[in-house]
Amino acid sequence: MCGIVGYTGLKQADLVLIPALQRLEYRGYDSSGLATIHQGRIQLRKKAGKIHNLVQSLQDFPVLGTTGISHTRWATHGPANDVNAHPHLGGISSVALVHNGVIENYSSLKTFLEDMDYHFKSETDTEVLAHLVSYHFDKICGDIPTVDNLVQAVIAALSLVKGTYGIALVCPFFPNLVIGSRLGSPLVLGLGDGEHFLASDPSALMGFSNRAIYLDDRQICVLTPDSWSILDMKQVQISPVIEALNHEVYSPDKAGFDHFMLKEIHEQAESLENALRGRLDEDEWTSRFGGLNLDSKQLRNIERIILTGCGTSYHAGLVGEYLIEELARIPVEVEYASEFRYRNSPMNGRSIVIGITQSGETADTLAAIRESKLKGIPSLAICNVVGSTIAREADGGVYLHAGQEIGVASTKAFTNQVVVLAMLALHLGRMRHLSAFQGAQVVESLKELPEAVRQVLATEAQIREIAMRYCNSPQILFMGRQYLYPVALEAALKMKEISYIHSEGYPAAEMKHGPIALVDRDTPSVFLISRGLMFNKVMSNLEEVKARGGPVIAVASERISELSRKADEVIVVPKVAEYLQPVVSNIPMQLFAYHMALLRGCDVDKPRNLAKSVTVE
């Protein structure tokens, strides 16, 4: 959420800042801006809307300078307009600052600064921080300002802040200097030859740097073209670990697809193969992971698992609950991370908390992991981004290997999360009661899954035709039972996210307990059906909707004549093991949401009010 890029070197800064920032636009696109230092002055440009607007502004009013910072915003405080766009100036242009996060006590700080005769132009909490740095800089520096004075001012300002931040700032007194710091919001330092970089996401550094330092909370980096240093809040030098950046292939041309979301939907068979590769053991019919960091005894002694995540990751966790309880016979609870972090959930040494997150930076999930660690409870992370904060702070974990996901609405990450949870359930099950024969069945089912996904993707033309018939619907209901109930929730979320159609997901049997009041001739109901124990019961629920004149779209695991007679539309997906049915049943729902959004003229990759990685509460 929000993108930050900083640069100091020999190149014109905007030639680095803009392309790097464009890679981060999916993290926030309400506004964007940059500030460079040239001839002892701050050159500031910022525009509401997408980065394209900033680029056009720079064509009319270019900037000079080889040091600068930039930002793409997801609005928290104040509407998305030119004034509230970052960077913000502190004092009489004594610093320019960009910020990702939320300053919770900004109101009291603002009152203090106004009493000190500081004047505010924006409605943001970030401008408060910029003025606060300037205030302390003026107090400390005396007649001859030094870099050390500025660092002290930053530390003094941040020590008064309650909340989260990832910041970068420049100062006209030091034309080759960038300072950054973080607390709860990611920052990574990119090392170069005669140049250095700062970013909120390592993908911004692609093509510029292949060596990185991930800042920890309450660390400060001080960058010039020829030097870098990492300090703690007492200005003590830190010797950090320098890591190689393993850049994944970045495809700004969308590889021939119209949108990143569609590209990522179609990458799911390949991303599944990547998630499965090297993890299925056909000698012992189990799965293997390299980074759990828990020995066999610890895993066998687990008595309770808490899966926690937000949004799509929460829905994947709900599927994981069914998987782990069925295959491993371990009690599982699934918690919204935003709720779990504030609950006093009873846990003991035989509990384990597993955080599920695509980005590895989700603020609530990170807080849930930290809360469990504080109580001495082992924690694991299931995430997609190597080097992310959650990946580094959890006791162990499993990477998704889904590849970079740029579309704001998550698709392939959900699929890989479900499959990783299936492999984890198999791993735990084989250590307990699951027989070799049962393990072999799970392994073979997982191996066949990528091909089943390829077959599902072939239904896209049919799904687009269905979308054409229902794209003007005011609302849509999604129903499923057992493993397909979380898919109903996820399908409704996707529809809301990108088409802006009000949608709800329910267990199919719960329809008659209230939601059936929503059924009418203009409200389609989507039933997710598998040929399992629940088939006849779901068919009864379908009949209840039809009896009230509601249109029915069925997603079924085989062609069933009875279903074809009763449903208005039937999408047939391959029959796979029931515990893997969420994967093949969810992909048509992703395509359905995509084409509905497209037909309604929505921006699929950048839906309104959303951002890719939620790093604030």
C-alpha cells in the first residue's frame, strides 16, 4: 500500500524514479509525485490520479537533480487531490518527505506545530511528520547544518510518532542525501556503483540493483551516491545482511493479455507447477518443505492450529481448515488477522499460528504473527514474497512460488495458497494417522491439478457469454457447501472488488435463514456444486431459488442432466478430488468477475479505493 522510491547518484533522478514508481503503482494510484534537489532548492511535482498524470506534468514542467524521492498514494487522510499528494514539504521547504503508513497521533502533533506557527496546506498526517522533522532540524542545527543534525532531527520526530511509517526524505542543504526509516511498513535499500536506491518493494529496484538490505523496524538508512549506513534510533551503526535480489520476471507488456489480472488467471497452471515442484515425495507419499524450521516431534505434538489472514488469504485459510482437519485430524481455527491481533485467544505450547499473506507485508497479519511470538507460540508464514517482513519474522514458512502478482485482485496467489495448505495438511497427516495409500491418493491428485486448471481455462469464452447476460445485475449471490463455501466467499469478494456489483457468499443451506429474501428475477444466484455427499442437498437449495424466480448459474464438477434442466447456465469444470475442488471451481469465478467488470467499463487492474498490499490498519 503506497509506493516509495528514492535515488541518489549520477543520473537525472526522475529517469530512475518514474519507471521504478510505475512498477509500484498497483500499491496505490490515487495520486503520485516526486521531489528532486537542484541548485539548493526542492523541485516538487505532484498530481492526483495515476502516474500517467504525473508523467504528463513532467513533460510540461520538467525537473532537474540527481537526488530525489517519489511516491504513489493510497489515500488514508484527506481525499485524493494534488494538494494531498506526496511528497510534502516541512518548514519553509527545508525537507521534502514521502510516507507510507498512518500517524495515529497526528492531530495532537498538528496542534503543537500550529502553536509553533507552522502552516499546513494538506489534510494528510504525512505533512505533520514533514513539519515535525523541520521543527527539530531547526532546533538542532544551529548556524551550520550537518547531516548528523538532520539524522538527529529525524530520530527526534519519529520518537514522538505513534503509528506506522516507511519514509524517505531529502533536504536542499544536502543535495546528494536520502534518508529513510521504517516502523511496520517495508523499506529496502538497493546498492549500486556510485548510486543507491530506496524502495518500499524490491520489485522497484529491478534493472537498477541486484543487492539489497531489508531495513528492520526503527532502523534508519543514510544514503549518498558513494556511501550508505544503517543506524538504530540511538545512532549506533548496524552491520546488516546484504542479500542478493532474486528478481522475478516482470512483464510490463502484460505478455499479450489485456490486463495483468487476466494474465495472472491464465498463469495459474504454471504457478501451481512451481508450487508443487520438488515438494511431493513419491517414496513416502508425503510432501516436503525446506523452511518449516520445526522438527518432527514439534509437528506431531501440535494440538491446535490457528490460520490467520485478510481478504483472499482469509478465504484460502477457510479451505485450509477443511483440508487440515480432514487429512491431519488437527483442530483448526481461522481468524481474521485484524480481529485475532486484538483478541486474547487462549493458546499453549502445542498451538501454532500460521499467517497467510501474498505480500508478506500485510499489517494485521504481521501483527498477529508478532502477538503469537510474544506469547511464545510458534509461527509459520505462507507467503509469496521472498525477503518480506513476515517471511523474515516468522519462525518458519512456505513460499507460494506464484510469481509476481500485479493485479490488485488476487488470483494465482489464492490458488497457490490452497495448494500449499493441501501439501501442509498431507505433511501433517502422514506424520499422524494418514496411511501410505491415502497419501498416495493425495499426491496423485495434486500432480494432476495443473492439467485440470488448463481445462478450466478453456471455458473462458462460455463464461464471457454468461457475463454478457448478467453484467447489469444489481447484485449476485454465491452459494457452496463444505469445501466450496469458502469459494463462494472468494467469488463474491472478486465480484465486489473489480465490478462493483454488490455480492454475497453463503453456505447454500443458510439461504433459507434470511438471504433468500434477496432472491428475485434480477438477482442471479451462483451455485458451486460437486458430485459429493452434499450434491442432493445443494440441489434442493437450488430448487428453492428457482421456485422464487431467481436465475441460477451452476458451476459443476461434471455434466449432470438434472442440473442442466434446472439451472439457467451450467459451467462444467473437471472432476478432481473433492478437497481440491476449490481450485478448479474458483477459476471460473475469477473469469466471471473479470468479464463482468470489463463489460461494465471498470478498471480491472486498478479498482477504485483499493491497493495491492495493505500495510496500514
